[in-house]
Amino acid sequence: MKKLILLALPAFMVFSLFSCQPRPVGGKIENTNWVLSSLTASKKVMQPPANIHITAIFGSDKVTGIGPCNSYFAGFKATGTAIAISDLGSTERACDELEFENSYLGLLSKANGYSVLKDKMEIYSESGKLVFMAMPAAEVEKINFTNGVGKLAELFPVVEGDQAPHLFPILKVDNPGNYPYKGQLVDTAFYKYFDSETNNVWSSTGGDVFAVGQFGGLYICRVPGRYVSSDIALFQIKDGVMARSETVAWAWCDEGWCNQQDAWLRDMNNDGLTDIVQRYSLTDDKGKIREERLAVLEQTKEGTFVENQDLKPDKAQFAMAKI
């Protein structure tokens, strides 16, 4: 990281430039995203180099962005029409456009006023002016994904092959042994990128969540279940969050009686979408099966799952795990 050290301009130049600046009007700058349109320094207006987007992403009290060569970061405080940038730093890569980048960061570091006017923002300093246009919605969405749920998605390794493995629960969560779906522990800071209901439940009740893998657009999680079991749930990325689709595998036992459901991810109707085969059994305290069923949840084009009673999978191909 480098800290920017900037030389002061002569007093006569400062007065000349500052006296020509328009009067700042302020406006809402927090949680906004911008792309540089032009900068003015030494009375010269310059546009960014061709095919290069210089960005400024303002949070609640920090601004980050990407220049022609480096990413940068700083603190900021906006009060009325005034703005102050603090602790500006950047990475240290060299490129052909480093001079333009230094001019941009130099003006930004000396900012003292600003105006937000609909899709346009101007930042003023005694040395010149920066003009920004609002970042296109598609680019904002891409940045939000990369910095948010996209980071969560990176925790899930891709499951290779055209069929996902046999998914089944675990009872002894404190001693998983050779259980194949241990997964990677998901930090609680990522819970906010799950759907609100899931986030609220996990945040209030606790329990560990593990990223197991991704297959066919589905994200496989090992999640807190009943009693001491650990369930397997499927999630999909929708509207910028990881939303729960189905809890597909689970188990719980009481006084020797055990409920268990296993799952397999398959394209059962050859439509190119991943469906869910679920097999459930209830065994009594003597190990005798008292109830059993096999069902197929067909994935719709909208990404939801609906039971298709016309599909009759071969029970012999879907043997349940002994847990």
C-alpha cells in the first residue's frame, strides 16, 4: 500500500482555480456509485483514457474505486456542501496511465466541496474539479454481487460430473469421522447474504453452517437441524441473495425411533434442469421400517421445485445411507 504525498500549488494558482469553481450544493453522496467523466486541473479539462472506467464507490464513511492502474481507498466525511477525504491510499502497480491516475487521486485527496445533481456529481478542490456520471445499473449489480453474495458463492466448490453424490444427514455432528459432507464453515458475517428468513433464524438460534458444494446452479449447505442432526439444504442465488430452495436431507431420532430423508440431484426428465429425488423412512426401536416413500421434486423453469408423481424412480438405485 502507498500513501499519497501531494505538493501544494502556488497560492496565486489556488486562488485563481478556486474562484472559478461553481458554488457547491451538496446532496446525498453516501451509498452511491460513480464513473469519472472528466477532471479539470491547471485549467485543463481531461477525459479518462479510452476504454478505461475510473470508479468511485461511496459507502457510509469510506470511498473505494479503481483507477487506470490501481485500486484505491479512503475515508470521507460529507457535511452540508463540504466533503473531506482522509487516509487516501492505493495499491502500487505501474502502468502507462499512471500520470492521469495520480492527477485524479491528487484532486480527490484535496476535495473540499461537492454537488450531486441527479445522475451527475462534481467534486471540487482548490486545485481543480472532478466530474462523475452515475454508474450504470448493470455495473452496480455486478459490483454488489462480487463484493456480496459472490464472495459467499466462492466458498462452495464445484461438484464435478453430471450427477451430484448421494446427500444424506449426519447425527454425530461433534464427531463426523468420514462423513463426506463436512464442508467449509461459513463465517457468520456471510449470513446477511442469505435470504432474510434464513439469516434471522441462524442469527438468533445459532448453530454452524457449512458450504458443501455447488451443482447445477444449486448451492449445497449443511445447516443446523433438529436435536443433534445436521441437515442438508439447497440454495439458489436470486435477487442478489442466496435463497433457500429445499431442505432435502435430514434426520432425527427419539426413543429408538428414527426419521431419515436422503436426497439425490438428478435430471430425471431430461429437460436440462436439476431435479431432486428424495427417499424417506421411519424405523422403530427394533430397526423395522414402519413408513417409507420415494418422491421426485421436478425443477421448474422459474427455479422452484414441484413434486411430479408421474416420475417413478427405481428404488434399487436410491439406497439410503446407514447413519
